[in-house]
Amino acid sequence: MEDASTPLLALVGVGKSFRNGIEALARIDLAVAEGAFLSILGPSGCGKSTLLRIIAGLTPATAGRVAWQAGDLKGRIGFVFQEPTLMPWANIRDNVFLPLRLQGKSRREEAPRIDAMLAALGLAGFERVYPRELSGGMRMRVSIARALVTEPRLLLMDEPFAALDEITRFKLNEDLLDLWRQHRCTIVFVTHSVFESVFLSDRIVIMTPRPGRIVSEVAIDLPYPRRGDLRTDPAYVERCGEVSRRLARATA
């Protein structure tokens, strides 16, 4: 799936220190190929979220740089946060319309695109419902719809399923892979779950505790599409074991 010869972006010697003296990241070198599904795996507090925010341009690096394949991707990056961060006063259709509105698009002209995205995420019939009326899993689906409706070239996801129950999380993992293959975007996915990272990714990078550094990379050669029965496949279990061992060494 991933072709390292054509990176969409590359982090070169990236570091991040805060004014209070905390060094969050140190010497991050990482290339992300066009069309990849890359997971960043590491313990809490290792700088995973900070790394995503640097890629998105929400936080400046204090060392190194982010190099893009074809200039800045401004307007072509979607971001899904740990919490859905939906507007509580707006219905689901208006929440998904928000990034298009910020781009100056017409609500009427974009209605078919919005409805198609809601349908793809199992939200057809919920267009006029408000966030408070939805479960946590449904709210996260709205958040993903909002991030994908602009057809981003790069989708950044910061532990989006961490707070969900296991059944909901497994289903969203499968649905996310279907959307990734359909939209052909590049995904960088932050998680602290070995099992989730192996199920989703074609490549995993493992980080140390703060200051976060990348100390290991694992290619996941399991075939796509991936479904629930993969979780009991010996090949999947073996790769989970390998990633777990590497993570244990990184955090020892």
C-alpha cells in the first residue's frame, strides 16, 4: 500500500519544547507516503498529539521542519480530535457543513455532498438531530463526516475511539478502513492501543516516553480489506505480539 519513494510529507529533525521547560519531542524523522495508513503508537504523554498538531500547523515546532511533497496542503488537511467537538446548537447537517461554509461554499450546492457523507457514515435520517441526542459513537461518526466532507488529502486522527466501548470501537475501525479505501486519502492515526494499530495500519511507528522519539517501525503486511474475523487470525495475533514487545522495549 505504501510507497516510501513518494512521501506526502516528511518530518525532519522535529522537536518541541514548551516555555515551562518541558521537552515534548526530540529529533523526529518520519516520512509519510501518499495513501498510507500510518499509526503512531506510544504511552500517554509521549508527544503523539503534539506531533499531530505540528503536522496540522496548529502548533509550531521549535526544531526541525515539516516538508511537503507539493507545497503547503492548507485546506486539504482534516483533523479528528479525541472529543467530537461538535457545535451543540447546530444539527448534524449543519455541523458537517461547517468546514464547507468556512470555505465560502453554498449550503444548497453542497447539500448532496453532505447527505452522501452522512449516509456513508450510517447517519442518514439523523440530519436534523442535535449532538446531545446522539450516542458517543454517533457523535464521533459526525466528527469523521465533518473531517472527510472537504475531501482532504491528509486526515489526522488523535485517538478518536479511545473513549468508546469495544463493540462500537471495532465497528468504527472497520468503517474507517472502508472510508480510507474509498476516499484514497492519507491517514495518520494516533493511538495507545496495540490491537487497534495493527488492525488499521500498513505501518506503525513506536515512540518513547517524553521526550518522544521514534525508536521502532513495523510494517503490517496483512491484506486489506480487513474484517472482524482478522482479530482471531494467527497472523494478526503474531503481529500484535511483535508490536507489543517493541513497545515494551521502547518504554522500559
